[in-house]
Amino acid sequence: MLIMTIVYLILLLLLALSARTKYYLYAKTASSLCFVVIAIVGAISRHAMYTLLLMLPGLLAFMLGDIILAFKSKHSLLLGIIAFSIGDLAFLHFLADYHDFGLSSLLLSVIALISYVFIAKKGIIDFGELLIPAGVYAFLEGLVVMKSILVYRVVPTRFFLFIMIGMILYLISDLVLMVFKFKKKSLAIGAAALALYYGGLYCLAICFFFI
């Protein structure tokens, strides 16, 4: 795991250095693919292939969404939101086996949706044509993060601890990214969003080493 972590950090460094170059897409693809490879290696080493098969659709959807965003085309943000939403649904399906759906599961989703509507109506951030898909995504993201917290409370293992941490970092990264994409194009904010996102995905990948 140490070697893979070092490789992952090197790839993230190359990603940061290639931010304004033609190699950015390749660096982003390699970084995204790396966390999937880490998860696969962890699952193989711990004989957890069945669990991997359940989580792999979510990881692949996150990887695809990340790569799509690197294209920076007119429709890339919408397609990225769709891919990440599919990833959220895949993880919700996986986590549902460990915690029944209830009102407590909706807590963060409701907060996220109310905050989103407030931000949009007040004109704090103009989401434009992404208003509805981004709202749906905010709801799903709140749901999957809350579900990861509730599952860890029921099954307090290191496996679910890393999933919970990963999901929380994933949520925070999106909050930072929202500011970067729609409000303030700051290099520091963009770097923070990437660090939080890849840190979250790293946690989701290494959880297999603790299953």
C-alpha cells in the first residue's frame, strides 16, 4: 500500500504541475485510474472481490466524471454531474445493505437542498442551465454522505470509517469546487478542491485494505 500511495502522490503532483498544459487530461486520467487500481489491489489482497464488485460501479463513475471534467468543453460540467450522480447512486445501493432507509438518512440531503435553493434564489451563485441537475446532485450527495455516517455508527469498522471520511472529504471538495467554478477562479481554491477530492477518493480506495 505504501508504494501505491507514493505513486498516487506523484501522479497528483504531476497533475498540479500540468494544470495549464496539454498534458492535463493525461495526468488527470492517470490520477483517477490510480485510485481504482488501489481499490482493486486492496480487494485482491484481502480476498474481498465480492465487496469490490459492489463498490466498483461507484468508483468507476467517479473516475469517469473526473476525466470528463478535464475536457472543459461546453457540456463537460453537465456530463460530469451526471456521472458523479450515478456514482452516488451506486454507493447508496451498496450502503443500503447495512442501514435501512429512514428519515435520518434525509438530514444532510434536506440541508443541502435548502442551502442550494437559497444560494440560487438569492443569486449568490448563478448555476444557469445546470440549476436542476446540480440540485439533484446536491440532494444525492447529501444522501450518500449521511448514509455513510449512519452505516459507520451501526458498523464501526475501519473499512466503513474510511468510506465515511472519503465521502465527507468528497462533499467538502464539491463545496470548494462550487466556489471555484461559479464564483472565484482562484488557483488556491482550485488546488484545495482537487486535494480534498483526491484525498476523499484515496480513502474510498484504501478502505479495502482494512476490510
